[in-house]
Amino acid sequence: MSGTSYRTIARDGQATIEVKRSRFLCTLVRVDGEGDARAVIEQIRKEHWDARHHCSAFVLGPDGALQRSSDDGEPAGTAGAPMLDVLCGHEVCDVVAVVTRWFGGVLLGAGGLVRAYGDAVREGLGTVGTLRRSLLAEHDLVVTHAEAGRLDNELRTRGVRVLDASYGAEVTLRLGVPAEDRDGLAPLVSELTGGAGRLQRAGTRWIDEG
């Protein structure tokens, strides 16, 4: 994790493991905030109302600053904490994990529970995969119609994303570069346009890189 990139899950998904007749269903969902994470937990609780436990952990923010976990009735430290440890160990953020347990009649003991809940999340992460998200700095470049096509091609060749183009009296190209590279865009545009291109900052956004 850094200020301009982090990892998250590639898609929402589920995975199941069985340990001594107890079934553990791990649900992983990408979320934007704590409210969304808690809503997922409640949704799973309602959907699988017949299960004994719905333990959870979530890591939020590009820097993973917000972390929460719940044992939901399991002995303290045997469910939510190991689940959170697995999420942090895989360095994924903006994700909530819920492990739903149907008791199979055999007590697992504290160590067995720690392993089972951790293994359920590991199995889930292996199923959904991960991807990297990067912070993209966006800029608008205003150019003439005659120059737009050439600049589009040359900018792409130099690794600049051309995200959109709007046409009026002039052409406005929406450009995107990694946030850490933003200072290099203005000199490049000046070089390619002979100083004629008008560049304006247009904000930032996170994008999935795969």
C-alpha cells in the first residue's frame, strides 16, 4: 500500500471449507466505506439466518487505516482477529469478509477455530483474486481540431491515457497519468504542442489496473 496505489479484491465472491463437520462460508465483498461493510454483514446475517455465527473483518481506505473485526459469539480472538490478519497479510483494502459458520457438532477448540476462520478467508481470497488500484491524476488539454488526432496518438505512445474527447469550437482531451507522474505531463504537452496546448487540472480518481 502507498499513497497512490493499493490492492483490493478483483471481484466479490464466496468459498466454503468444512472442518470436522462444521461448514464455514466466506463471503468477500468490495466496499467503499464502513456503512457499506456493515450493511453487507447484516445482509449475510439475514440471508443465512440458520447459521450460528457470522464473524467478520474489514479493512478500509487506500492505506488500510480503518480495521474492524467481530467474533460474533465465538471465543474472543478466535474468529475476527485471524480473519483480519489474513486480509492484512494479503495487503487488501476496501474489502469486508464475513465467515458464516454452521456448527457440525464437534468442538474445534481455540486453535482449531483460529485456523478454520483464517483458512476460510484464505480460500475466499484465492477464489476472488486481487488487483491493484492506482490514483490517476486527470487533466484537460484544449487543442485545435487539426492537432487533436496527432496529439491523441502521440500522448498514448508516451504512456498517457486519453480518457475522453469532447468537440466544440476546439477539442478538449481528458488525460490521465499516475498521480506520482503528474509533474511530468506539462513539459510533455508543451513539447508536443510547441507550447500551444492549454492544460488544466481536472481532479483525481482511483482506477482498477488488473
